[in-house]
Amino acid sequence: MPRSGSHAYDLERSRQRRSFEEQGVRDDEAEERAARVVAGESGDPGLGGTSERAQGPYGEQGGGGDPGAVLSLRSPSFSDNTIIPRRHSRAEENVSPALEWERPPEETVEVVLLCEDRDAPDSGRTHWLITGIDPRITSIAEGSVPPGAVAWPNAFDEDGYTGPHPPAGDEPHRYLFQVFALKAPLAMDASASMDDVQRRVDDRRIATGTLIGHFRR
């Protein structure tokens, strides 16, 4: 975290405050939550820390096999462990966020992008799955699919991206955006189940990048 009183600290606190205000939080409460987040504390019930529900094979701590090297994954829309702007939610514009990641290991032959709600009742609801991403590609524009890649149907029976849509009144859900560098082609067709896809990804991944966003209604 930035040092208290520094310019970086003030910028991050201001950015966090705007994120909370976008969620409809009152000005005074948004300021208080922003201060707690920048100080390394929880800014809202359910934010910060690691939940048991997010510990699965694609959770915050990996698991389900060696995740391999760590890739840096970021979005210009939100920072790790902060609120996802409402425009990316299903109830609003439902546009996928732009993402950027560092170049994967040289032996990578395919990159896979996944977004899951790890706090959903079914413990891992798929919101977005893109396979067949060329390893030379290290970013995806907002609302797009990389050339030559395949966007799969998600848990909402919609092709491509469906934004956060947790039950109204729930504590904030954690949405895990992840990129996986694979050492061999995924080689699966559209009839495959999400469990089958994820098992094969787990078998072939050599690097993993994770970005966690939070959302509540």
C-alpha cells in the first residue's frame, strides 16, 4: 500500500472513493471506506482477505494443481480487490472490461481467459470464457474478443461475456478474472462441459494471472 501522506496514497484514496461513489455509496461513507481500503483494511463486508469459497481450483490461491508461473493481470477499469464499475454488470451496459497481461512463457501455445463468480451458490459460475488466444496477444479491448479466439457460452446461456449479477442484497461477490498460459492446445469443441474445460486447463497450464473484482446489487 502507498505510504500515508504521500502523493500516491492520496491518488489511490481518491480513486477508491470514486469507485464507491459509483456504487451509490454516500459521500461520507465512501470517503471512510476508501481510507480503510488504502490502509489495507476491508472497505466493505466481504471485501479483502481470502474467502474459503474462492479457494477452489481457480480461486485466489490457485490449488487444483500447480498454477505455474505468476502472470501480472490488470484492467484499466478497476484495480485488484476493488469494486467493478456498474457499466460492466449485467444490469447495466454489460460490456466486458479491457484486460492487460504480461507476456507468457516462451513455451506457451495458447492462452485462455476465464471469469467466474466464486461466491455464487453453485460455487464457480462462469461469466466469461475465451479460448484459443494467440500467445503473442497480451491484451483484450473492452467489449471484444481477440482475433482467432473463441468465446464460449456462459452459465447464463449467453455467448461471450455476461457481467456480474449477484442476488440483490448479498454481500459483495468476488469475480475472478484469470488468464492461463497453456503448454499444449486445449483442443476441445463446444460440446465440452465447463468442468471438462477447466480440468484440461488445469492439466496444461504453466502460468496463471488473477485479477479479483467485487460487486454487489
